[in-house]
Amino acid sequence: MEGKLSDIIKEIKSKKNKKTISVNKGGRPKAELKRNTHLTVMCNIIEKKIIQSNAKSARTNVSVYLRELGLNGRVRMMVKSLPKEVLQFTGMLNHMAANLNQIAKKRNKGEDLNALDRALLNQEVRAIQEVVKEVKTYLE
């Protein structure tokens, strides 16, 4: 069984490699082997709740939980290594970076900032200063 599966995967990868290479436009990278086939599992409401609860305790969704259980016979626990506060700061910084990137893109095109853009820029600067203060407080 494993030999046949590995042959199928090699065949799919070789077909993919024969395609023309396009310019990377950014964003999330394409999966090597896209999961686009559905599998329906019949169960009663109690079994469904138990499966959902087990997936939640494994810190994953039901699809990943059942796939791991079916393929490997066990589920690897997904452990977040960073504290909750650090993850929140990362999300906040990513949001701010996206906003600043939009303003920079506008400026790089040679467009002037209107009053709204200047106000947003000032707001982002103040927000960044607040995050820096929170990070310093957290690290003390």
C-alpha cells in the first residue's frame, strides 16, 4: 500500500514540475498536494460532540484530527510555544504593518497623502508607541 501511495505522489509531483514556472506574486505558497477530496463520516450527535471535543483538546480542527488519526493511528498535539500575550502582539503588529504598507504604496506611486491618510498614519504611530511600551512592561 505504501509503495503505491508513494508512486502516486511521485507521479503528481513530476506532473507539477513539468508545468511552467510563474512569477511569485506573494501570498501563501501553493500546497504540493492539494486536499480537495471530501470524505463523509456518519455518526450520531454524541459521537460528533466527542470527536469535536477531542479535536479541540488536540488544538486542531476536526478535519485534521480525523486525518491524522486515520493515517497515523494517533494525533500529534499542537502546542503553541509562545505565550498568549506575544501572539496578540504579533497579530497587532501584523495589522499595523499592513496599514503602513498601504500608505507606503500610495506614497511610492507619487500620490500625496490626504487628511484622512495623515490621520491614519498618526494613529498607527501612536499605536506602535503603545505596543512598544507594552512590550517593555511585559519584559520587565
